[in-house]
Amino acid sequence: MTKIVLAFIGLFASFQLYAQNIDKSDNQELNSGGSAINIVVSKFDEADGNTYFDEAESLERKGEYNDALTMFGKAAFEYNAVRNFNRYGQAIIKMSNMHYQLGRFTDAEQILLNVAVKNYSKMGSRMGLMNTYNLLGKVYLANNKYTQSMWFYTQQGILAKQLKSNNSYIESVLGVAQVKIKKKDFTLALRDLKTAEWLATSIKSSQYKTQIKDAREVIAIRIAAKK
């Protein structure tokens, strides 16, 4: 965790230094002869960020999460430097997901709360916040923090309704159901699964069918074991 915090401190410090250098160059006067203009070319490039991001996604598909994490970090640095905060947020979310895949739930949590949420809040991006809340729900659930997980899945659902995002709303309902299964609230979990199934049917989507089926099987097994 310390390494992650130091990395982000370095990222923001570097960005501030970059901004200061640009400001200085903007305010620089022409020389006395008036015939020469100093042109500052930034060493930061959004195209580099895109290259890093694409390479990171390729590594992610191969299951090479540590290497993907490094490349997503490089992409985040480039996007932040050129003030493309939408792409920066996407890279940050990906970094958090790599930590999640590696079982580093506390690291994922800290990046999401301290960087992703702040970034999307500053942007006023409800879509970005909705996706962040979904991943926070997963992270807290995996870390057995059920109250926090429930809260973030619920917040995701609220934003999904506002944005009329049917898929995200179904995902939030399924997330809440998973929390209730962990808490052994099987009756309430089954109600949520039925709601998710009805919603999926209403939008003619079959992508959640397996997830709902698996959740019901887990509940049946745990109820049988309890008896």
C-alpha cells in the first residue's frame, strides 16, 4: 500500500511540475530582437497514453495482471498530464480492477476512494461514479465488508436509475443479492434474484441468466447444509 501511495504522490507532483513549466513558458517574453519565439514541446503525449492503455488491456486478457497494472499506471500518468481526465479515470478504474483480480482488496479500495471517486466527482460524471461504485461494491464484498458493499451497490443502483442504465441497475441488484447471500439472508436474496430476472426479461437480455442460476444454486446448497 505504501508503494501505491508514493506512486500517486509522485504522479501528482510530476504533473504539478509540468504545469508550472508550461505556465512559465507561456509567460516568457520575446527576446529583445523580436525575431525568435521559444516553443515548448510537451514530453507528455495522449497517444502514448493510448498505446500504454492498449498494451495493458492485451496483458489483462492474458491474465498478466501485474504487468497490466504497470502499463495502466503509465497510461494514467500520461492522461493526467495532458488533462484528459475521462481517460485518466478509465485507467484508474482498470488499475483498481487489477488489484482486485490479484486479491489486493485494500489497495483497490484506496485507489477507488482516494482517486477515482474524487476524479469523477470533480468532473461531475455520474457514469464514472456509477462504475466506480460497482467496483467498490465488489471489492468490499470480497473483503467481507458487507455494510460498505451494500451501500455502494445501492448507490450504483440509484445512479443507474437516474441514467436509465438498465444493465447497470440489474448488476446493482445482483450485487446486493450477493451481499445478502454472504450474510445468509437467503429469503431476501432470492427476492432480489427474482427482481433481477424479471428486469433482464423485460429488456430481453439473457446475459445474467447464468449468474442468477449460479446464485440460486449456492443458496439451495447453503440452505440444505443448514438443515
